[in-house]
Amino acid sequence: MVEKTIAFAGSGLDRADHIRADADKLAGLMNWRARLLKLDGIDPVIGDDGGLAWGTLADADPAAELVFLGLSEDGRGCFAEVAPRLVGSVAPPNPRLWQAMSDLPGADLATYGGARSLVDWHARHRFCAKCGSATTLAKGGWQRNCTNEACKAEHYPRVDPVTIMLVECDGELLLGRQPRFPPKRYSALAGFVEPGESIEEAVAREVFEEAGVKARDVIYVASQPWPFPSSLMIGCCAVADDKTITIDETELDDARWFTRAEVELAMSGDETGAFIAPPPFAVAHHLLKWWLAK
């Protein structure tokens, strides 16, 4: 079984969708009790207790837009600010950021992940994709509206679906490594779902494009929000009948089949084996754990 809570999932905040569209209720939450998530750009600020650092709305830049993250367990409104000069980022996390995130409690990591994706989206969508006019925050930050009266387009935070999959053949697993991975690190193959295709079709296409392997019998295993910048990782497993590999060198440095014993050794944390397993905060780690247990 995949563990119930995967990294970046399991926030303790109530998203309170019914409040987002109610301007009066939302304004009523913007009081002295409200909490403001402290961010360094879009990176987390860690408090003295090792969790996320929070302030009050008095700490916010008066020119910033406030995004409603949800309600805390004691009913306080929780917000994050989109600073006027914030640019946002689509880059993968750097080692310093990984270290900061790895120290956060699970619920705080999930809250941060959601806030990061939302704040980043606002920073990169200040103008209408339809007419180019400025946009303004709406529904507590879960929508942006074009200010051009002739356009009035509505824009919503995006989530990009990504399939990430194990492929099995004769009791072995197909794993690959990207150029940016640390030495010996191998992981599940992955790729974005394209318009007009199902998850099953995306799995088969990506596996064939990256490794030249034909995959079938795709099953869903687990998912993970991935806020770099706004993906939903859809974990799957598939079957192949032929182990012949043809690597797309623009996508992968290498792809190999690994035995159960090699996977078990890597998942034990032993780095002397055939490969180093993906870290525990990645859904690929949970997929490998699930495969060994099934």
C-alpha cells in the first residue's frame, strides 16, 4: 500500500471554497487574527519551532495582493502575499530549498506547496492571455479577471498533469536518469499529459518516446501535488513484453532494467548498489515501495 500522506499533500487548512466568492465574508477574515504566511520570494521562511513562519496582515506590503489559502483549525483566515515585483519561477528547487523543505512537518510542507504554486501563478499571470490587458485578483486569489471591459476574460490557477510510471517486464523494472540527477540516481520515467489523450495513452507514449519500450496494461497507483511550478504527478505502473531500449538522449542520460534485488538494495538506503533510489519526498519513491510490497 502507498503511504496515506505523500509529500506536498495533507495540508491542515480548510480551503473554504464557499468563502472565496463572498467578498463580505472574505473581508471579515482580514482582521488582527488573520495569519500571513511568510515567504522569501516564493521560498519558505522557517520559524523557530521548525515549522512555517507566520505573521499578521500588518506585515504585508500595502501594495501586495493577498491570496486566501484557507482557514486554520481555529477558524482564522490564512493568507499569502503576491509582492508587486515578484517574478515567480518555473525552475526546479535548489539544494538549499530542498533542505529547508525536508525539515518541515508534513502538513506544513503541503500548505507551503499549495501557497507556492498559487503565489507563483499570480506573479506570472499579471496580464490577460487573451488581450494583453492587466488582470486583477478575484475570488480570494483563486481567479484573475481581465480589467479590459471589452474582454473581461477569467483566468484560473493551472495544474499540469504529469504521468510518472514504473514499467515492469519479467520481474524487472525500467528506470531512467535525467542529466540533472545526482550521480547514480535513477527514477521512474515521467512526462506531461498532452491535450486529447488519456492518462493511459500518455504513459504509453512517454515510455515509448523516452526509452523505445512499448507499455500496456496501465494502472493508477497514487498521485502527488508537485509545486515546481504547478504539476500533479499521476503515479502509474505498466507492463512491457520486450526489454529492448532505445534512449531519447534529449530526455535521458540513461535507462536500464533493474532486478528486484537491485531495487530492494537501493530502497534500503545503501548507495553502493546498482543505483540510488529517488528521495522519500518524491512519488517515485512511493511507487518503488509499492512495487516491492505488491
